[in-house]
Amino acid sequence: AGEIREFLIWDEASFLLFPLTSRTYVKGVTTRNILWPIYARGKGDGVDRFRVFPIYGQSDERGKIERKFFLWPIWNWAQVNTPGHKGTAYVLFPLWGRYHFEDLHGWYVIPPLFRYSKSKDITIVHCPWPFIQYNSGTRDKLFIWPFWGERKVEDNKRSFVLWPIVWRQQRPRARTLEKKF
């Protein structure tokens, strides 16, 4: 048995015959575990969580984000209720995934290999990831990995040919004033 404070991600952790029983405290949420990581029940600061891993789990965080899984990682679902980002997402692994939020929508086929995402600022296409990656908008990117690639974010530009053999990075520098005598 023992108790640990400020260790890894936990503010507090106590245990008796770990992994038989344990209790953790993180950012106002107390979680009781039995046969960790199989059974867990967490409550506190607007958070309510329950898990019988890998069969079923759910998490409700202050009415802002609700998540559920069934036969993890086969079925995962989330609903987000934060202003400007409301929407839902799900993944039926390894076949399909879909997300639709106020500010972003897209889908996956055989996640993470094939992806399409669109927001007002950026479009992302992976076909298949990581070999062919395309972004346009706030980040422009085209990778045909490992043969050639280029990425530009504002004035910063990175490119490669036959990665990692030849690569280049450009960043603008502020001009300095020369001293005149």
C-alpha cells in the first residue's frame, strides 16, 4: 500500500495491492480503480466517468464534452457542446470515421490512412497518410513522401527531396540596420 503526491499526471495517487485497487486525484476529479485499468469510476468538478475496459466506457465533462466507447477501439463517439465548436464525431475502427462540428467537418476511411477535413481556414487530404498529404489554406502543404515535399506556413517554408537526405528550411529574419560611420 502507499500514497504518492504529484507523480506523473496525478496530483495524488493511493493504492492497495496495486493493480487490485487504487484511487487517483487529478484536477478536482477522484477516480477509483479496481483491477486497473479494467474498472474505473471518476467524479468531481463537473466530471462523471465510468469504464469497464474494453467493453464500455463513458465520460461527461461539465455538459461540454460527452464521450462513449463500446468494444474499444471498435466504436468511439463524442458530442461537443462548446460554443463555436458544437457537433459530433464517431469512429467505427478500422473502417470509417466521421466528424461534423460548426467550424470543422470531415471523414476517415481506414483511419488514419485516408482523411478529408474542411474548415473555413484549411482543407486537409491524406491519401494515404503519411505518403500523400495535402493542405491548403492557413498551411499549404504537399508531401509525396519520401520523394518530395513542401510546407509553407506564413513566411516559413520547409521542403525536402528524398527525405531525409536533402531538406531545406527558410525563415525570414528581421532586417538589421547597418551602422554608418
